[in-house]
Amino acid sequence: MSKEEFRIVGKSIPPRELFDKVTGRFQYVGDLSAELYGKILRVPFPHARIKHIDTSKVEKLSGVEAV
């Protein structure tokens, strides 16, 4: 095996987003804004096994991103 095969092994590589973080252009999760709402459907029976949930009505509504 030649040394050319291992030219990166053992060397530190600067992170790709380093320049953006230093200049202030990097966007963190707290910088992002989104108006998303959610609803949790709880089962009225403890330890119940859910076999199927019909989501067809919800998927037809406008503005629904994911179910």
C-alpha cells in the first residue's frame, strides 16, 4: 500500500460550514421559522394495539404537509 492511498487518514479536516459560521451566514435551527401545527391522537384504551388509522380525510385538507 502506498502513502498516496492514505493522504487523508490521520489529518484534521476543517468542517465545511466553518466559513459560514465565522461570517454569520450559517442558519441554526433557532433561526428558522415555520408555522406548523400538530395534533396528537390519544387512544382511550391503555395498552391497546392500533392496527389502522384512516387518514384519508385529513390528507385531502388544504395546507396539510404530512400525516
